[in-house]
Amino acid sequence: MKTKKLPEVKVGQRWRDCDVRYCGRRIRTVMDIDGDYAIMGVPGNPKLPRTRVAIRRMYPHSTGWRLVK
């Protein structure tokens, strides 16, 4: 089994959800890092909930995330 290189995830980075159901509409900013998880949210919009995403899923594939900025 090939081991994937985990991305360097930093607070302030913007990531796009690669899930085809979202069609590139869902972009989140890393608000905090909690161990093996990135806490994602939309700055300035408290109505949208924060999301906890496993860093191991943050690479471009059908259910992963792609770094925007």
C-alpha cells in the first residue's frame, strides 16, 4: 500500500471541497489546527458552522480538498 504525503495545512489557508455534489461552491478557510484535524470555517460569517476535517483527507481526490490559496 502506497503512503500518501500529507499536505502542510496552515491557519489562514483556503481549501475547496472536491466533492462533486458541491461543484466547487464550497470554500473554507482553516481557522485552527487541532492535532490531526483542521477546523474549517468562513471568516466573518458566524451563521455557517465550523467543520472539523481530518488532515489526511486534505489532498485532491473525489472526496478530498484542494488548496486554493
